[in-house]
Amino acid sequence: MGPLRLALDRPLDHPLCERIRSAGWVPIPYACTEQVPSQEGPPQGRWDAVLILSPAGARAILPFLKPGTLCLATGQGTAALLSDFPVLTPTLPKAEGLWDLLCERFPQGGTFLLVRGGRSRGYLETQASGKPWQLKAWVSHREQPLSPPPPLPEASAVLALSPLQAEVLAPLALDRQRFAWGQRTALAFAAAGAPATASCEPTPEALEALLAAQVGS
């Protein structure tokens, strides 16, 4: 049997691909969606910090950040794009972890710019409602399917990194293993009629453990 090959929307030099190799798999770059930037820039104002939920959001806000702006980023991939700025990341690389970090770093509240995608679940806005943490959301980008989606490459499995990717991949990958990055993505696979083979918390460590468990199983 040849090497296990996993198709995912990341370049070969991405840290996530290194985790995949460490788990005994071969990463295969494959994109079925694209990020479309907003036509409008972020709102103007004085922010105590900028909250950034994704690498796409980091790339979008970079040209607008003033020197020294404190950034609170969901995970290491997002933080890596903000290396010229002071950056804090939560232990839990999710919106829930970012909320805990915000409350810890600014216990008295404040005014913050929230950079998010068009399909964000709105967790931070809900948590901050009626509280002293005033969030001004900027939808920096939205994810849309490639139409038509390109043919799947030769691979024994696919990894969906977002719910929309799961929706697109579900009918394309019925004969492959389907891995989901996070619970929302797993639910999207199920709703599209092709339940995920397995899912993991959206962290590189959890993905590596999931894939390593599949080797030889």
C-alpha cells in the first residue's frame, strides 16, 4: 500500500502540512473555496486592541494597522502573520478562548475592533452584548465556493477546514475518508449527507493525533 495522502487547502510549506507529515501522511494542496476580500476598509476609531479570528482576517487588516497596535489572535497561524505587532493568543485557539483572553487582558472592558469573516458564528458579539467590552465588527472577507470545484486529486482522504469546505467536499469525496476541522465542520458534513469519518478540535496537535491514529488502523 502506498503512502496515505490527505487533500487540504494549505500550501506545502504551511505548518499544518508539517503536522500531517509527522503523522505519517502526505499533504496534497487542494482548494475548493476562495476568500473574497471586503470592498470596504475597516471602520476608523481608537481601539484598545484588535481581535482577529483567522489568517484571512490578519492578511486583510495588516495594511490598516498602526505601529504598536495590540492584536489578539485566535491561533498561531493567525499570529504568525502579525509578527511586526504585539500579539497575544489564547490557550484555546477558538473564539471562546479569545473571549477569555480579552476579559483577562482588559478586565475593565474597553473598545475593540473585531476582524471576522462573513460566516462567523458571532460568538464574541453575543458574549460582549450589554457588557463593558465594546466590539465593532468588520467583515474583512467571505468564503465562497469555486465554481465549478476542481477535480479532487489522488488522495485517500480530504480535510475540510471550514463548514463551507465540508459542504463542497461532501458530494465529491463520498469514496474517501472525510476529516473535519472542528465540530461545526463535522456538522456541515453530516448536514450535506456525508458524515465525517472523524473530526478533531481545530488545533494542529489534535489533527496530528487524529491522523496518526488512522495509520495502520
